[in-house]
Amino acid sequence: MRYEIDNDSFAVKIYDGINPEPFWFQPDYPNGDKFNTYTEAEEWAKLAILSQDSSYEFFAPNGKGIQGERKPTEAQLLEAKLSKTGLTVDDLKTLLGLN
């Protein structure tokens, strides 16, 4: 993966190394805060690329001076999927005879 930063607007483009177009275009922080310098945008771009690594535990920061949020754990992701079905973990245990 690689990134490009516009020298005037500090907009970030992130490329996957396979496709010619960027898969991620970020003109500002996700919450709308502006990148004020090239260095600030570059720091965010590096964290955004790092966040694509499944072994890295954080997302890129949503705004200026904000730390990246922790990614959900595998258990949290599974619970969210289960919740979408309307079932709870206890419901599933009951269905599987694990109570």
C-alpha cells in the first residue's frame, strides 16, 4: 500500500498496490477536522494504512487530537452478527443445548 498527499489541500489518497485508482480518498479527518499541514496528513495516512493490517488493533483517528478507536475483537464481531439475527448469546446456548 502507498499514499499520496496533495501539496495544496493535504487530501490523502491511499492505493492498494493492485488497482490504479485509490481505494481511500480522505480530504479531511473523517469527522470533518481539516488537515492543516502535509505532516499532519501524512501521519494520518500512515495510521490509516496501518489500520488495514488485521494484527493492528486500532482504526485511524477520526479527528484532530483524537486517538484511533480500538477495533472490535473477534468475539465482539460475532456477537454483533448474532444480534442482527435477534438472538442473544444465551439464546444460542439454549438452541445448542449448552445450558
